[in-house]
Amino acid sequence: MSGPDQRAFEADMTKAAFRLGAVEGRWRHIRTAWPYALIGVMAKDGREYVLRLNCAGYPQAPPTGGPWDPARDRVLSPDLWPRGQGGRVSAVFRTDWKEGTALYLPCDRESIEGHDTWRHEMPSKIWRPADGVVQYLELVYELLHSRDYSPPLRAAA
């Protein structure tokens, strides 16, 4: 039996914004084993980065997650993470942050803790429950399509 957070998440995945992103090839839902959802987000070079999002308490509580290796069922090896050229991609995809389980984003549940200044510095990136998981995915997609994005150090096996 699913709880209200799971039902809210599943409802958000049926909304037009999520479906449009999927149809456009920006992301895809891989699977959910509540409270975790695996969602692949496409980069500009055609690589797919799978995020494992912990959605417990959704949508009042933001999701938290990072790059995931679904084949090995663990955090993605750091040398397979997207890289930046010293800008936002490097700042968000920090392999040294929360052991790879959270992206350094204002809309991430783990990362907003202790970063109260972000509410004033980046108000558009603070979690908005009404926008749901699409807000998180759009921020990641934008980073993976920015000029700062570089492919990982090595190709996936």
C-alpha cells in the first residue's frame, strides 16, 4: 500500500511537464522502489546519467539524490560523473559531497541544510513543491547542456 508521498510522486510523473520532458528525450523514469526513484537525464553528448532520488516525504520534502549505477546498485563511480570546466557543473556534481548521495543544489533536501543564504542568493532554485520533481530534473538537464559540461574521465564499461 502506498503512502501520500508516493501517491504524490506518481501523480507528478503523470503531469504534462514530466511527460513532455520524457517525450522530448530530456529524461526518463527507469523504476521506482519507494522511496527511491531512478530517473535518467540526458546530457548534450548523448550520455544518460541516472539519478537515484530519495523522495520520502514528497512533495513537502524535496528529493535528494546523486548519480547512480543501476547495474551495480550503488553510487556511480566518481570517474563516470559529469565534469565541469570550473563552473556550475563542477560545483553541483561534487564527488566529495555527502559521499555522492546528493547533488549540491538548492532544491536538494540534503544540500539545502546549512545553506540558508541560498534562499536569497538563488531563490529560483529553492524547492517548490508545486513544481515537483520536474524542477530538480530541469536544473540537472540545464547543467548537462551547459557550456561548462564535460564528459566523464572515462567511458562507462
